[in-house]
Amino acid sequence: MKIVKTAKGIRGGITVAILSIMFLFSACGKAKKDDIANDLWGNAGMDASVGNATEEGKVNEIPDTIAYMVEVGGRITTVDAKIYAEGYGNVPTFTVEEYENKDEFVLKYAQKLFDNGEFDNGAFDNVGPYEILSQEKLEAELQFYKERYAEREDSNTLYLEWLLENYNEDNHEKYSDETIVYTTTDGDDDWVFTYEKAKLRGYVDGRLWVMDYSDSYNDIVEGEEIYHNDGIAYLNAYCIDEEYVIEGVLGMDETGVNNPCNRESVEAQAKQFLERLGFDNMELLHTVHNNIRISETESTVDGYTLIFGMSENGAHLLFAYSPMRTATEADTQNFVATQPYVMVRVNSNGVYGITIHGNYAEPEVVSEQSQMLSFEQVNEIAKAEFERMINQEFAAYTIGSIEFGYVYITYDEILYAVVPAWRYYDLRSERDTTKKTAVLTICALDGSIIYNVLGDGLYVGGIPY
């Protein structure tokens, strides 16, 4: 049996991942870096050159707004968009690897997160998911949460009660105490799910926190072929004394909302917390009010969720509040790239949660100056693509904004690239920026289309959007 296809799909809800170094160019030398840069350009259909793609001496002016229509057979895509071009110019291009050693990955952030680098590895053996704990461990966990939340019912208590009611000794294995990330499997001969999980407990600034790590993938067997689908790994840490934000109902950062927190103070606290974890090149992309659950029918606003992305040379990560993946056309049948970002939750008690998306090492520069197409060239490509999309019976769109920044793509079977791109957003993204809908993404280096894979995606002619 041979593996012939690999497709990194998405299953489940919002997921998170962690960043750490694996591919060290400092050990390779400049010659090796040049080889990698040429390999990147070759695989992505790009030229290994530097400078600006516009004619010498000609200023590539980018308008503040642009408006036009693309009509095919009575169906119209309308572009009436504001253009955000911060950072446009001779920006670097990067390469990056995924982090492979899960134990080291979790430990790296646990040691930075918890006070004095210490976390609970004692009474509860909190280095594993609940599903594989013994019945005695589950009972100890249940008692812990019942005592902490004696006056109300919480999700941990309900979950642990369900696990104990349905406990099956055959499904609960004993793992080494030295193991941080545990692996479990489910499924049958034709479809096998593999889950990787970890759970740590410790104190953060004197308050009790839990850190969860979770990753998953599945292998589907069809004859002699195995289709491998990766989920998106995530690292989620939160203070267990705080109420959870109601996911999916986060309010926009609107004026006139009764929020007890000072916006500037919250942002400063979030950035300080990011520095604690080693994130020093992050840019604030979006801010939303936190809706906190009080009861099944009542919620209130307390604090903010701040969403950060990578920022280099004034250009930032093109953001979508979803587990978005991207791929170039040549790679859509093989594997795709996750767009990473970090969410920090702050309320009137301080920082009480952080979620990290993106299973990558720190990006490494492969070209200090990336030759790029002019915006006029990119927009002509966009017009042709909108026409093609209408012809293939995709929905017609109303584009409300166009933004320049970085996206993650794949370019061979091991590495990913972080490249400058232009992203065209649906008009509703202007009204609801917590769910930015990227209709079209175009690589600024060579004009290739970068396909957006949202969830399991919509496949038309083998190409996901």
C-alpha cells in the first residue's frame, strides 16, 4: 500500500497551534539560503530576482479606492472597494516549517506561561487528555471542579460526569508520566482518526490556569491509496476562575457599548502577555467585545478579545477569523497552508486566556527584497479571475475592500512560504470584520491565484475556494 495523496483539510471547530524553530538557516550559510530562495521561486513559478516589477523611474501609485464591474451573462461581480496598501514595497519573503516535536512544543510555552515555569505533574497527572485517564483520576478531577464551582454547573463537571457514566476500561490506556502529548485512535480499517492531546495545570500570576493542546488527523483508505487529512493543531490556555467568552457571538468593537475595561490598558496588557510567551513581532489586527455567559439566556460585556498577526516591514498577516487554509493551484491536491494568528482575552480582572493558531516555526528570510507586480497588473488578473469564477457558476460578489499583506502558502513537500499578496474581501467584511470573507487572493510576486480553503471547502473542477 502506498500513500499517493495528502490533503490538509479541516474538521471540527476553531483550532489553534504553536510556533517554534526547526529549520535554522544560520547553520546553512548564505549559499544554502540562496539555493532555498531559488527553489522557492522555481516551485511557485516565480523569478529569483529583486527590486520592483514596475518600470524603472515610474512610480507605482496605488489609489485609495477603486470601482468597476465584471459582467458575464447578466451576472455581475461589483468592485467598489477601499484599498489598504500599508507595507507595499520591496518587502522580504520568508520560508517556514511546521513544528514536529509536540512534547517540546507544549513544554516551550508551558515553561514560559506558568509562574516560575512550573505546572502540575503531580496529584492529577495533568499531562494527558481526560479520555485516557484512569477512573480514579477522572473522579479526582470531577471532585476538583465540583468544589471549585459549588454554586453552579460548569462544562468541565458535566463532561467528567459523562465520561464516568460511559467509562470503558478498554478505552482508557496508561501512558508514561514523561509523555506530554498523548495519542489515541478511533475508527476502522477504512477510516482511522488519530487524536493528539495534552493538558497541563499551573498558576499564572497567582491564578490557576489550564493549558490544552489538541491536534488530529485522519487517514481514509480507498483501495491502494491513502488520503491523509490534517486538522489544525491548537494551544489554548485559560484561567479556570473566569467565565468563557461565548464563541461565535463576539461583539464588534463598537462605541456606546457598556464595557468596564479601558481599551488602551487592555491592549497594553495583551502585548505584555505576548512578550511573556516570546511573541515580539505581532501586530494588533482586530478587536472585539467579549460577551460573557451568565446564564443560558443572559450575557454581558466585559473586556476584549484582541487578535494579533505577524507583522514585518509594515505589512501584516492577511487575517480571517476562521481556520482558513490556502494553497496554490499546483498544490491544491496535495497540501495547503494554515494562516496563523494569536487571540488574547482580557477582562476587568486582567488577561485570562490565549489561543495560538498556526503550527509553524519562526519564519526565516529567503529574500530581503521581493520583486512584485504593480497593483494595476494584479487588478487585471483579478478581473480575469472574477470572469472565470462567474463562468464556472461561482457566486457573483460585491467586493468592499482590497488589502496588501502576507499569506502562508506551500511550495514543496516540506516547507511553506510566507509571501506578499493582495486579498479581495466581500463587502460584508467591512461590516463584520470578525468574519472577513476572502473572495480572492493573488500572489504579489507572480500573480498566481492562492486558493482559500474554508472548512472542507467547496470544490469545483478540483480547485477549492
